[in-house]
Amino acid sequence: MKHLVIIGNGISGITAARHVRKRSNYRVTVISAETEHFFSRTALMYVYMGHMKYEHTKPYEDWFWKKNKIDLVRDQVSKVDIHTKSLSLQSGKSISYDKLILATGSKSNKFGWPGQDLQGVQGLYGYPDLELMEKNTKGINRAVIVGGGLIGIEMAEMLLSRKIEVTFLVRETEFWDNVLPAQEANMISRHIRTHHVDLKLETELKEIHGDNGRVTSIVTNTGETIECQFVGLTVGVSPNIEFLKDSGIETKRGILVNEFLETNISDVYALGDCVERKYDLPGRRNIEQVWYTGRMMGEVVAQTICGDKTKYEPGPWFNSAKFFDIEYQTYGTVGNLLKENEIDFYWEHISGLKCVHVVWDRYTDEFIGLNTFGIRMRHECFDKWIREKKNIEYVINHLEEANFDPEFFDHHELEIQAKYREQLISQ
């Protein structure tokens, strides 16, 4: 019986394991040092906030794995030997494989700040980070978060739920304006401040000070000293691939793969956050560290391993997130800056808590992308319109079809359409 070994028990690795099991009689082993069982990483913040317990984050009962003949190994892989097709584990054991899937995820970035290894300084990516955060924030009253991304906003909400004061250092001129257009970035910056967060824009961490091994304050690039007992480093993540050094598996920023998610080594595949595509997909980055792409990759590789060789074709980009109580969705391509061939339309509700931003091609009128904040819309509509290359007039005129739940969600289509016509007349 052939042996498939998967390193990593996140969404990509577990999806691959489940689908290979459905399609074949492979012996399947999943190795993870993080947790014994698969859990929903996106739910970690709700465990800290008291809305869920850890066991509620596990999509499958603990008996699921044995019943479905998926072996789980709690250990750390220290070395991959592609010549003998074997893995060396931190425990001293070794495991051989016929096919190998690398689904090792990401790790929180650190940039060599003085004091970054003090107790009370950490990132937030996996379950061990959550356990550490529980320990590091017990009994404290002030925290500093460094970095203006989605993990940072989650961490701010977590800390505020325990009445811990938060200072947020963001080096950009508005929150996440390296991703969001200026209008949305400004709206979110305002919204963050309404939640009593001390948001310091155009401010960077210079160094971290401590006493007896624990953080006591930070110093910014402006020379300001801020006392704190916790520092959250949320300046992004990077592929977790250090253990592959000298393995012969080709890496750059991530593990390099082709359109079938194959590495340069036969019978070795890579999935999820640790992947860097060697080929371009229009409108998509070569490293995409989001939940749904990991799931899609797992399904694709399972088909290939089981004899139905399948390309990874994720389609138009989309993503969703939450900024405190404002939901965010994006479809297609809406960059922080317009390209030469692009034109846009922006509508913001009088409340300052909802907006729609549409981008299209100025020469062909083809719909390119849309951001929506505070208004939940249907993914399938925009995915279809992008694939069918609908023009901007069609999209504006059919916005009501994209309303996620017309019975319970307010209608803003008429106001948006009127504002759009007003912009056309003024151009």
C-alpha cells in the first residue's frame, strides 16, 4: 500500500487528506507539531474573547480520524531526505513516504528589533500563539500592536474585549493603505478610533525595552516612549520553510510549485500558505495566504495524486474580513492605486460605516473589481460577472441581485446608482 505523508494539519493539508481518502486506498499520515487535531485557525480570536471553547473550533470529532484511517502524528519534521524518501522527526523517529505534501503554513514576521524576544512580545498565527497570549496578557492593562494588517485588527479586538488599552502603530498614512484605496483606508482608520484605540499613523517601532526579561515599554521612530506590558507583532507572515534548507526542494520566498502544485522533486507537492507559484495567474499574487485558497489547493492535489491530474485554477480573486463590526468583502482587483487604464466610482453611506468602491476599464468599460464595507453581497454574482466580462453599466444596474439577503439587509442600490449617474454627468 502506497504511503502519503502530509506535513501540516491546517486547512490545505487536511483537505488533501480527506479527499485522498475518499478517492483511494493510500495509507495517509498527517504530521503536525502544532496541535493533535485539525482546528479552525480563523476562530482563535473567539476563543480568547470567550465566545467559543477550543473544542468548538474542531470541525470533526476526535474519533473521525481513526474511523477514516487517517493517522495523526504529533511531532516536528526537522529534515526531508528526497533521495531515501524519508523524514527525520524531532523525536528521533523517521517516517518514509511514497508521496509527500508540504503544507507547513506560515510564521509571524520579526524584523530584528532590539527586545523582540522579551517575554510579552509575540505574534499571533497558531494555537500555541493563542496559549502564549493568554499567559502574556493575564493581569495587564496596556498593550501595543505593531503593524496594520488583518491580524493586527483581530488582536486589537481581542485585547479590548478584556478591557486592555491598545496603542496601534501603523507605518502607513492610513490603516492598511498599502492594500486599500485611500477612501476605504480613511474610513477604517476613523472606525478604529471610535473603538477607543490609540491609532498612531506614520509611526514605526524602533525598540522594545524590558525589565527582568519582560517587556515594559516601547520606543517609536519619533522618539516617543509608550509603557506597556504586551507587544503584538502583526507585521505579516512568511512561509514556514526553514527546515527545507539543503533538502533539494526549490524555494524562494515560499516553496516553488507549478500549475499542478508540484515541486521540482518528483512525488513532492506543496499547498497553502507556504506555496509560491512559479507561474502567473491574472489578478492574483504568487503567494496567497488565505483560508479558501488552501482548501482549493488541497482538493486539486488530491485529484492529481489519485490519478486525475488537475491544474490549480482558483478563478477571480475574492476575500472577506472584519474590522471590528464592519464586514469587508473584495472581488476581482481593487488596488490601493488606480492603474492607467482604470477608472473608479466610490459611494459612502452618510453613517460613514458603509461603502462600495467599483473599478472598471476606462477603454472597454469591463468590470474589474469591487470593494464593499458594511454591506454583505453575494460572491457568486461578482465571480460570474468578472468571468463573463460584464461592463460597468450591467454591474451597477444589477446590484440588487447581489444583495446577500434582501429581507434582512438594508437596500442602498438606488442611492448608489443615483450617485454613479451623478459622477458620469460631472465627468
